[in-house]
Amino acid sequence: MQALRVLRMASLALALGAARDSCPGSPAVIHAKAQVRVRVAGSCSDAMAEMRARVNGQFGRWHDPHNNGTYTLLRRGSSQLEFSRLTGDRRYTDLLTFTFQDTGGASCLLEGCSESQVFSIRDYSTNLCNLCNLYCNRGQGCHPVLHNLPNSQVRVWTSIGAGKDEGECLKVRRLLLL
């Protein structure tokens, strides 16, 4: 019975591992993680430009609506962007990777992955929000800088314990001052 359970877990890990290629990785063996596949109405170059504009416009034209974190562009390729995000309290850093594929007909398929870099299980949707807040549009309550990107999520996957509540993405937690 135990061997069957281990075999099932190994099969699941292998099945999910195929998507891992687009993830940044983490030194923490146990950590929260979120992956999305999103279809954006518009070109991949527009989607990439919007993400870069949000990050470059921080503290002026744009701010991270999920607890005022700070994004940094780490790497830019022709069809990939890599970011880090420091939490608003400046305690934790997550790494993010986006890949972009033009699908023709003025649409783009983007895949994103965000991973915590320290031991974590429950993340209160932070990894999902790390991703969503870089491509969300006005209709979703966000404030685009260059391009309002209508989109539909094709797939959302999170690790066990990581949140999937997009409602958390547009909140700045209040600090209790004593």
C-alpha cells in the first residue's frame, strides 16, 4: 500500500515536472509555487512591454497592488522575462519567469511561474498574485501603464497550500500599529 502511494506521488511529480522547465527554481525543497497559462488579446511584444513598463514605472506610474512589493527585471529574452519580487515588508523574495508564444490572430499565450525562495507552504495567494499583477487589466481592477491586456486564464496550478484567490491580488494589508 505504501509503495503504491509513493508510486502515485512520483507519477504526479513527473507529470507536473514537465511544466517545471519554465519555473525559476528554489533552493528550498518545500516551498509555495504558482503557475499560470493565460491567453492575452494582443501581441506578445505588447504583453512583454506592459510588464516591463509596470516594473519600470514602480513608485510613479504603477505600484504593486499586492502589499506594495518591489519587482526587479532580472533577464529579458526575445520570448522570456525573468523577475524577482521583494515583499512589501522586505522580508521575502520570490522569483518569476514568463514565457511568451505568439498564437496568431493578435493573441499571445503566456506561461508564468512564481516560486518562493524559502521554506513555505501557505502563501495567501502571493505567488499567484506575483504573476497576475503583471498582466491584469482594467476590467480586473488593475492599472495598466501602456497596454490594457484583455485576457483569459487557461490554467492555474498551485503547490499544496499555496492560494488561488485572485481577490487577494488587489489588497494592501493594513499594519497594526501598537
